[in-house]
Amino acid sequence: MKIRRIETLNFRGIKKLAWNLPDQRIFCLIGKGDSAKTTILEAIRCAFHPQWNLAFNDSDFYLCKTDDPITIEILFGDLPDEFCSAQKYGAHLRGWDIAAFSLHDEPEDDDELVLSARLTVARDLEPKWKIVTDRNPEGVDFKAADRAKVNVGLIGSYSEKQLTWAAGTALARITESDNLSESLVDATRAARSSLDGQRAVALKSFDAAAAKSEGVAKRLGVPVDDTYKAHLDVGSISIRVGGLTLHDGEMPLRQLGLGSRRMLLCGIQKENLEERHVTLFDELELGLEPHRIARLIKHIKGDETGQYFLTTHSPSVLRELTVDQLHVVHKMAGEVKIVATVGKDLDGLNIQGQLRSSAEAFLSMKVIVCEGATEVGFLRGLDNHWMRSGLNPFSYLGAVLLDANGASKLKGLATGFKALHYNVCAVVDGDAPIQFSPKDAEDLGKQAIEVLMWSEQLALEQRAMLDLPWVSVLASVKLAQDLGFPVHDNVCSKLAVVLDKDVMNWAESNDLRKAIGNAAKSSNWFKSISGGESWVEVIAPAFEDAEFRKRDLGMKISQLRVWVDHG
């Protein structure tokens, strides 16, 4: 079965969400912290919870307002024949146009047959599961046994229970037993009369599941020291609520590292070999090194039986995924929007390439698109300076620097990230109007993209040498000299005068300022990230100079700070 649409009202941090899903198997939700990514997974889990006694409390309501009921409605298709029969939900089938994202209460000829599962929780905190239609809004009960058949499993931070044979766990679902409770009672009796002596009879089905789990572990690179088998976990009390657990020899597998436990559970979830599943994987990267992240995602991509919903804050995860699998989650005043990273508005954004080179930008709130390495280094230096001055750093405010690698690429990148609903600022030289013109800056401004472009068609180095106090200009020249550049010769080539070999003896003039700026630009004095950072270190005192703040560079630095704080 596959989820086609998710609608949520008043659930935890979500006041409202409506998301039409494309026809695919893997959905990776990305975005800033507290944007409700985990809550979306929890909504799916609750809608298909396989037991009747799911507990809710007041804090599960948006802003704890219990007068507004929780509603989670999930449209799902790829239905088994059983669900379409008249004895089940055949009278409540609806039609879904996958291409148009259009729902028809009465199925049309080319529609996929779907069902709408609705979970509601009112102030009495009693959950009610229904299969509903517009023609029958009261719906019919969506029974726990049928919810279990959707086979939804959440792999979160706490996964120990999933490695036991408690009701509803992933391990229980792959156990070939007609009556799991009866098998657990048999296991209890076996324990009373010596567990190992009765293993071949009482634990046959459990050991078969353990053997499957061992095979999964080996394929995924989870270490196996002995042989997986079912055994009593002396750290638990009751077999029937999880005392019978998966062991590696004598060691309970709940003692595996977090990453290994989660990888193993992901593989076990797939072992329902003849059934489809929906696996929810929160913070996929937790406990895993990059090479094991790559292996786990390869396993997920190869699983044709499952639909996966992932969340992540890891660039390593993004680099293993493809563009169509990413969905950016944004939340404002409780209203959650999910934006796909593919579409006609994203032509200027080579997302797959950006995932390889600058995955961090997709995990931010604000993207500062810089023309090149000089701007990136300069802004990193500014960030360091501001942090030492007591201001919040870029990281705290959710801002990430992105190197466009050229002015010609900047507009497309800025427009693309804006289309993904990020806040965007562009920092660009004014010296190459063919690659980025004032008209381009105007076009970006109309899209509410902040543009910092140095005046008089100058590059950053040229603008700085005209605007900085003379002492900071000389400090810049001295830094370039210390970095190994022949600054005396560089500047003399731009100015037909004889200059003192000691740069600190140079006398200020407008022509000399221009020559120094031209030399810095053409000789690449600070055209690297480390060079830009070091440059800001030596000129930082100028940022407190009142006259400098009135000049173009000073005003635009202040403009950038305002945008970072409030943009």
C-alpha cells in the first residue's frame, strides 16, 4: 500500500498541513529544526496504529487547545483485493488521479482506487479511526487488524522494544505464528521448565525469525559475533510484554549501538517478504558513520516492497539521495507546507549538483548566495567578527553561505532557492554586468531576494580599498605581502609612479587606492575562503569607524547584518 495524500489539523506543532504526494517510494523531509518533520511521521504512525489503546494527552493538541479536535486523514492506494471487497471497504472506495493530484469521491475510469483513513481525537482523548468519503462522512470503523495490514513501522531514537516479540513490533510481524500470544505463553512455560530444553518445539518460530534477522544483519554490515536466537532477557520482567528478545549468543541485541539497532530494524521491516510496508525513519543518520549511511540508503533504494518517509539533518544523507526524493518542510504560524525540489521554477538550480557540493544549504533557513570564494571568505570573517562582538552567529540564525562559483550562476541559484521557500540574499560584484547586471539585481529584488552589489561596477576588493580607512588599506596590503604576493610590483604595474619598497610608508591618494584595489583583484590576493577570512581579521577595526559606515561597503555590511537578523 502507498500513501497518496496527508492532511493534518491541530496535531502537536501542526495547525494545518495538506500534502499531495507524487507517485514514488522514498520521501526525505528536510528543513530547519522545529518545522514539524518528526510530527509528520508521527501523524502517519498514529493514523495506522495497529492497536485500539493509543494514548493521547492535552499536549498532543496544537497549542494544547483541546476544543479544536485532532484530525489526521491519510489517503492511501495500491490496495489489496481484500480491502476492495464488499465485505470490507468496497462501498467506500474513492478515485485518485495520480498525475493531477485530484481526488474523486466516486472513482472515474482511469483513477487509482484509494481509501481515506481518518483519525480524530476530541477533548475526551479517545481516538476514533474511520474510513470516510464525502458521500458518507461519518464513515465506518477502520479496524485495528486492518490498520496493522498497512504495515507502518516507525524507527526512531528509542528502538529497543522493536527487537522484542511484543505485540505490534517489527520482529513480531515477521514471526510465522498463527497466534503470537499463544506462542508467547508457550515460551513462558518453556522458560519455567528450562528454556533451552524446549527450544526446538516452543521457540521454533521465534528462532526462524531470529535467523532471518541474522541474515539481514550480515547483509547490512551489522556485526554478528555468534548466532541470533530467541532468549529470555534477564533485564525484562514479562515475556508477554517484551521479555523474549533477540539475542546474539548470550547478548541482548538491545545493547547494540543506536545506529546498528536502527539499521537492523530497517532490514527486519523489509522481511515481510510478501507484504508491502510503510517505514518511517526519523533522523536516519543517528549513530551511523557516512559509509554505513550510504549502505543503509542503498538498501532502502533497493527495496521495491516499501514506501519510506525519512527525516534528516545530515549532508551525508542528502548526498546519497536523488533530487526527486527531497521535500523541504516549512512552517509558519503552525501552517506547514512541503515543497518538492523538482519543478519548472527550479530550472536555474542544479539541485543534484548542489547536493554534492553544498548539501548544507538545503538544511538551513536562510541562504546567502555568494559570487565566489572571496565573498564566502569575507562573510565568514564577518561572521567571526560579529560573534566576537556578542552578536548571534550565522549558524544560530539558520544562515548558510553558498558559493555560486561565478556571477553567471548566481541568479539561477538565488531564484531556485527562493522557489523552495528559503529566505535568500545574494552578494555579488558589480564589475561583470554581462554575467550579472543591474537588471538581474532588479529582477531578484522583485522576488523579495536581498541583493548586495557593490556600487560603481566594482569588485569587492576595489570597493573596499576605496572605502576603508587608510590604515586598513595598508593593513590589507601588508597581509597580501605576508601571504607571499609581490604586492609592490602588483601595485606599481597599475600605477605609473615609483613607490617606496616599504608598503607601510605609502602615502594616501585616490589614485593609489584605485591601484591597490585593481592589484588585489587581478592578482587574487584574497580570492580564497581562507584569504577572505584573514582579510577581515586585519580590517575589522574599520567596522567601528563612523565614516566607513557611511560609505558603500560599510552600509552594505550593515544591510547584510539586518537581513541575517530579521530576513
